[in-house]
Amino acid sequence: MNNHSATPQTTLRKATNVSLAEALIIEAKSLRINISQAAEAGVSRAVAEKRAELWLAANRAALDSSNAYIEQNGLPLAGYRAF
């Protein structure tokens, strides 16, 4: 999976059109919210959430297997823990 972690300040910009509720736009403007930055933050958050969801789905079997092993056998080096 591609793990690009580019920040908005260092990436190229591409103009796009989005449709948002009129009342939301009016309120955002009245609060002096930069709509482009807010939209980018929201899309960025949605992308991160979807990547995490896909990673979890792709690795579910390995995680379940590891958890089952620990439930049956305990932590491999538990005897050496000082706490």
C-alpha cells in the first residue's frame, strides 16, 4: 500500500469543484473559515480513515492469528518482564 504522507503546504495543487450545502458555505464564510483548507483537511482525514480500514481488512487474518497465539500461549517473553 502506498503511504504518502505529504503535507498540504508541500504538495502541488489541483483545482476541483465540489458542491456543499449553501447554509454551510454561508456559515463558514461568516466564521472566516478557509473553505479550501477545511475541505482539504476533511478529505485528508477521510483518506487516512479509509487507508486504515483497508489495512485492517488486509491484515485481519494475521492479527487474529497473533491474538489467538497469545491467548493460548501467553506473551513469548513474558517470563523476562520486570513489571
